[in-house]
Amino acid sequence: MAYRYDTYCGLYCGACAVLQANKTGNLKITAKKWKMNPADITCHGCKSSVVSIYCRDCDIIKCAQGMKVEFCCECKKFPCKRIAALKDDPQPHHSVILRNLNTIKEKGKKAWLRIQDRRWRCKKCGTRFSWYSKKCSKCGERVYNSTLEEKAQQLK
């Protein structure tokens, strides 16, 4: 089954630790580490038919599917209250969704996916890292994660 890195809300699933664990074959190890059932974190992206417990009941997914849009930025109600509220969510990786959706709207899905693929790779060795990684798992280089990105945005 194919993995989907794009989401309705503008998050990049390619930087999700859950999806990365699925793709790299580390699902059981990750589930054990997080004290979870592997079935709960089995995921191929929110636009796939295999979605983790974290996204199964997502109101944004249900809304976008009901509105028949591929991305929330295609909706006539964009930005709605649900999307606008995510920028203040305590999860730092949610702080970029409005910016991501505007990039998708301006440049298109393919260009945005290329930008995100580069963004979520170690600058030194090119290894993928997740939203909350502090160091590259391959070379140990410090990475620019979601927490650092959110702090930088707050300073602007």
C-alpha cells in the first residue's frame, strides 16, 4: 500500500513519527516504546485507508471529505474556525498549517511536497527526521524541528 504524505489540513505526514515508524518497519519497536498497541499506530497517512488512532476521528478529515476538497485551502470557508484554531494548538507541529495551506494554494501540491521533503531531511546527510527529533538518527547532527520552528515564528 502507498503512503500519503499530504493531509487535508496542511500537515506533512512525512515528518510524522508514526508514519515514519510504519514506513521503516519500526512499528512494533515504536509501539512498545510508547506503550501502545501496534494496531493503534498503524498508519499510511490520513488520506489513506490505514489511519492511526491519532487521526481516525479527526473532524478536519471528516469535514474535508464532506466538502469534497483535497486540501482545506480549496474550501470556500477557508480559513475556517477549525483550521485557524490549530495555529494556537499546544502541538508545535500544528503551528505551520496555515502557512502550508497557503503554499499549497500558491504553488500546488507537488511543489509543496518537494519543499516539505527537503525541509524534513537532515541538512548534513539527507536522512528524514520527525517533527520532534532533536538530532539526526544517522549522523547525529542537530535538526530544526517543529518546536524550534514554532519558537522562531513567535519571535517574528
